Amino acid sequence: GHPGWGALKQRLDQAKRNDSREDRERAERERLAKARDLVARARRDAAAGDFAAADRQMKEAEALAPALPELAAARTEIERLRRAAEERSAAIRKHLADARAAIARKDLAAAERALAEAEKLDKDAAAVK
């Protein structure tokens, strides 16, 4: 064969390996970026009270990048938001029950106070309307 073929073939093989490594690294960066984006969306969904969407985003992020450092902090934050929402919801239900009981005993001032407390907790709550 020609004297330069062996060296040229080695250079070509090395270039292919480098391209392949760069492709893998690019794919890894894209995977991590997508997982981070999903975590950010999960946090926004949870902050907006959409915990089902937050859970879906987190599951997808965990599947893409199980070792992503942001996952643990996001899980903790989402659970804190979920507990706060549940506590707020329970408090609203209690105020509404108090309002119903006050109306039943014709204590309208107490009913108004209980409704005002419920509204303070969540003006948009369907149960308050």
C-alpha cells in the first residue's frame, strides 16, 4: 500500500472516536439541561398549586438524570409547598364549617367572621365562593 495510508487511517479512526465522544458529551449536556428545565417547571407548578403537574415533571427529570443534585432540594421544596397547601385547605374547610354552624344557629356575625378568615387564606378558593 501507499506509505501514508496507515497514518491517515489512524488519524481518521481517532477523529471518529473524538466525534463520537463529543456527540456523547453533547447528548449528556442536553439531557442534564432538559432535566434541570423539568425541575424548574416542577417548582413553578408546585408554587402555583398544581402538584400533579409538578409530580409528573419530577418523575420525568428523575428518569432523565437520577443523580441530578437539584432533585433532592426540589423534592423537599415541593413537599413543603404541598404540606402548606394542605394545611391552608384544612384551615379553610374548618372556617367554612364554623360559618355553616354559625348560620345554623343564626349567629350571622360569627358566620361573617369565619368567612372572612377563610377568604384571607384563599380568595380564589372555590369553597369560599
